[in-house]
Amino acid sequence: MCFYDANEMECKCWKWGHFRQHCNNEYRTGETCGMKLVMNRYQLPQKCKICTKIETKERAIRKEEDRIRRWRKE
């Protein structure tokens, strides 16, 4: 099992970071074994791309719903 950093975003999503250390199961020189373990976990202050896009779309939906409510009042 090779060791990698893990980056955790503000939205609690995470992704693999940089490679840190080889394990003993190295099949070919310079290759990783394919199994990943976390060596260090880093907190990132921003949200991930997917959550940012979801948030943007939810804002657009809320905006349209507000417009529809205003139209119905008129």
C-alpha cells in the first residue's frame, strides 16, 4: 500500500493529493502497487468544484422560484 496525501475541502468532500511513499509491494521499479493509504490529511478552505456548481445551480433555481412567486402575486 502506497502512501498519499488526502485533501479535504470545506464541504467534506476529499480527493487524493500528492504521492508520498512507496510500499514494499512494488511490482516494477517506479510503479505504485495501486493500493492507497493516507499519510497526511490537509484541510482546504474552499469547496470542491462539484459542490460549487451545485450551489450555483441551487441559487439559480431559488431565484427563478422567487420570480414565479412574484408573478403569481401580480
